[in-house]
Amino acid sequence: GAGVSQSPRYKVAKRGQDVALRCDPISGHVSLFWYQQALGQGPEFLTYFQNEAQLDKSGLPSDRFFAERPEGSVSTLKIQRTQQEDSAVYLCASSLGWTESSYEQYFGPGTRLTVT
Amino acid sequence: AQSVTQLDSQVPVFEEAPVELRCNYSSSVSVYLFWYVQYPNQGLQLLLKYLSGSTLVKGINGFEAEFNKSQTSFHLRKPSVHISDTAEYFCAVSVGGATNKLIFGTGTLLAVQP
């Protein structure tokens, strides 16, 4: 079946612009995660949704970052007034649920954001 | 808080040789452990996971890992590597629960040479 998809795959933004990154999780997956991966680093957690509820946003680096999942399926990560330090790959992952048997997270290909 | 350490940023190895990628973690509570592989310009793919039970875990592509609670380690091994195994490998931990977020190490580049 289809995996996690993300769009756009590449985004170049001028400093100060707003951007929106989209994630389509695997159909039926309840849990959805956003991670930020800086060059040469491991992914870092940004935020987590269980259906449409955003249960954890402890990793969002500033109030310029906002995420939503209004119908419990597609999610959008929005970055306002982008800064150069926002340049990174943004990864979306989904999992079937939150019990031990459904812990595996499936990752999308990521969106590479470059802020100039 | 949990943390993951991958001491080797790069591991060069010849084709058909064995390899071990090291991972150590720190946590005051029980954890779940994962190894992911990332090929260039792609997302992460799960290689294997330890949730409970047997401490020796077998994954895809001939990889295996052993959970050692006393050493707080989860090293990844493969007895004979192929050129196609060249990729970045990430170790990750999770404490489960309501969020189940993954905490990743900085990654190890496995560079297989002919």
C-alpha cells in the first residue's frame, strides 16, 4: 500500500517568508509525528498528533512553528517568518497507534527546506 | 530525560567483512530501542526494534542487534556487508506512553568499499 507522502520535496524560501509543509500519513494511522533533521544530525522531535489532537508540541523551537491535523488525517507544518536556522529536512512519520504492538513509525521522504 | 550516543560518525569496511555499529543510551526508565537506515535523499526505514522478550533481535537485510541492559547498549551487527548497505544508520529510543516520540543518535555512516 501507499506509504507516508510529503510535499513539496524541496522548498526554497527567502528569509521572512511563510512556508507550509504537507504530510499524508498511511491511511488508518492514528499517530502522526513531525521531526526536524539538520544537516549531519539525527532527527529531532517537533510535535505529535493522536488523531486530530495535538498531544505534544514540546519540540517546536519557537512560536513561529505551528502544526495542525484538523480531520485526523493530513497534517500541515507551518513556519512563519522563516529564518536561516530553519533550514533542514522536515520528516513526517505515522504509526498505527500508541500501544506497544503498534509502535513502529513509518517515515516519509521528507521536505528539504532551504532559507536564503 | 533520555539520550542516545553513537560514538562512531563513520565506519569504513570492506565488502563481505563483518561490521558492528555501536549505540549506547541513557534513561532512568525502561526504553524501547530501534535502528533505522537512511539512504541518500530518502526517509528513514526501520531495520529492527526491541520492545520486550528476547534480547537478540533480527531485522531486515541480515542485520541483528543485541539489547544489553547492564551495558545500556544496543549494538547493530551484520556478518557480511554488501556495497548496497552503504547508508546512514540511526539508533533511537522511546519510552512509549502517550507520545512515543523517538530520540535519535547523531547517526553512523557505514561506508562499504569494494
